[in-house]
Amino acid sequence: MTGAGATPPEAALNTPLEAALNTPPEAALNDLERDALAELGNIGVGKASTALGRMVGEQVVVSVPSVDVVTLDEVAPSLESALPGPLVGVSESLGGIFDGTALFLFPEADSLPLVRAVLPPDVPPEDAALLEEEALAELGNVVLNSALALVANQLGGGIDTGLPVVRRGTAGAILSACRSGHGGGDDVPMLHIDLRATAQTVGGRVVLVLDAGSMGRLKTMLGGFIGRSMTVRS
């Protein structure tokens, strides 16, 4: 029974974030939700590619986004198949409307050339090597936050990001370091999109891996986005 001064239950979930936080997790995304997440990724990484293009002085194109729901144990082999060999990964932890990890991965051989491309031309090569880690962290921060800010805006909530961390190794080793403590058998949503500069200065992959416990919240936020999109198109 609701008292005179109490908030009715239906009024307690009056924002997308509040509704998402109270939605139980579900096993998987349906086709419409996958398409919506792919569309959001395409919009967000499209903005990130523009930001990256300004930094390297080239046009950056993006691939068709891919959305999968896989176990965490399957994520690393999938990434290593697409991106073999030593990599550099810039990662940020995520919180807010969902929890997880955002990654910008690219071949380690591209690391220093990429740094030289984003630094002013008068920086000596020896100084570029000294500034490599700092420049990579800033570049990854720009790419990931450009994409995530637009995704958060489209979903009507906030995404909190941790400080960028630069790691080196195989895709599996980088992912393991980012996701230590998370169970490997749970189903998790994974979004990935490739970027490539037209002059081949840099090529890499933006990857979003969400925690299994965020599935219900993600579905609710996607449902709101789909509903708004359908209203606009009708």
C-alpha cells in the first residue's frame, strides 16, 4: 500500500538510467538489439575516426561494426585471430550505464610511426621515442572517449571512464590484464570495429567488452534508443 507522501513504484523508475539499473540480466541480445548496438558503435567510432584523422593528418575509414555475444574465454582467441602478433592496447575501464572495458588495439610495429604522426613535425625522432607512452595514452583516450561520449548521448545516460592504460603483448595478454577477476564462462556482449588510415599510417580495432552483469541494463538502454529511433522515422 502506498502512503500519501510515498513515491508510486512506477514513478521510481523515471529515467533511462534508473530503469536500466533495475532491469534483470538476460541471456542474450536479440537481432534488433544487436543491430541497434552496431548502429551506435558505427556512429561513435565514426566520430572517433574523425578525431583520429585530425591527429594523424589523414582520412580514417571504419569497417562495418560487428556485435557478438560470447563467453569471455572466447573473446581473446577471436581478437588474436583478427590481430595476430605483438600489439599495443590502450584500455579504459567503464562504469555508469554499463560496466566493462574499452580497448584501442593496433600492431606494435605501428606504435612509433603513429606517435611521430601525431606529434609536431619539429620533434626530433629521439624525443618521439621518449614521448611514446604518453602520446599513445592520449591518442587512445581521444579515440575511445570520442566514441563513448556519443554512444552515451544516444543512449540517454552517462558512461564513466577510467584513465587510459597502455599495455603491450598479444591480444589475449592485454585483455587478461584488463579483465582480471572476471569469470570466463559468462556470456558478454562484444562490439568491435576496425579503423584504417587511407595512407596506411595506422590501422587498429576499437573493442567494447561489457560485463555479463550489465546485459540487462544494456538491453533496457537499447530498448529506449530503438523506441526513440522508430518514433523519429515514423
